[in-house]
Amino acid sequence: MNIGYILGAIANVPYEVSQWLEPLLMILMVVVGVLGVVFILMQKGTNDNIGSLAGSETDTYAGKNKSRSRESVLKKLTVVCFVLIMVLAVVFFIIKR
């Protein structure tokens, strides 16, 4: 896929479509941003990094299964939300131009 072609297609959106697409993109950015903040606030604070600096081992059953834990899912959802905000913002400003 050619990124220039995709960006050009987004930039050539008709005026009538951009009139309803701009507010829709703004609303989506706000909703995804609020979801991202909620996901951040739901995450539990950890001091694992500080403990490993002091030489303590954090080799537990929960540590070995981090990819399946609730915290891991919340971190992944947070990253997805903020990547989606970046993509929506780029599309919004290309259409706005």
C-alpha cells in the first residue's frame, strides 16, 4: 500500500462529507481519549522496577503469566486507544486542510 495514495484519497474528501465527518472525528477522539484515561486509572501501580534495582527477585507465578493478566490487557487497551487517537487526529487535520 502506498501511504501517499491513501493520504491523497483522504485529502480529497468532498466538502459535504467533510462537514459531517469533522464533528464525528472530534467526538470519536474525545470518547477514545476518555477511554484511554479510564484504562490508565484502572491499572494498578507497581514498584517492580524499583525492587529489581535493589536486587530483589520478582519471579512469581503472577510474574510468569503477565501476558494473561488483567494489567497486561489494560496496558494493551491503553496503547490501542492512544494509537487510535493519533490516527484519528492525523485524518482529522488532513480533512480539515
